Amino acid sequence: MSVSPNQIRALEKRNKAGNFAKKIKAKTRRKMHDLSNPLEPDEFADMWKDDE
């Protein structure tokens, strides 16, 4: 039994679309995580700041 090239291409396309959706979901989850866990201010942030 053989599989037509069109079916193979369609399957590859579907897999790529799934990977892209996964990437978008991970990006939004990361953004939500960053918003709910903000960075604390750095204690050395103004150490070398010029006061001129």
C-alpha cells in the first residue's frame, strides 16, 4: 500500500501548524507568568549612576 505525496505533504503541514500553535501558547503562558511574578528592583541599580 502506498501513500500519495499529497497526503504526506498535508500531514507535514498539519504537524507544522500544531507546532506553531504550541509556540504561541507557550509565549502567552510566559507573558502571564512574567506579569504575575515581576522582578524585584535591583539593589545595585543606582550604584554607578552619575549625579551630575
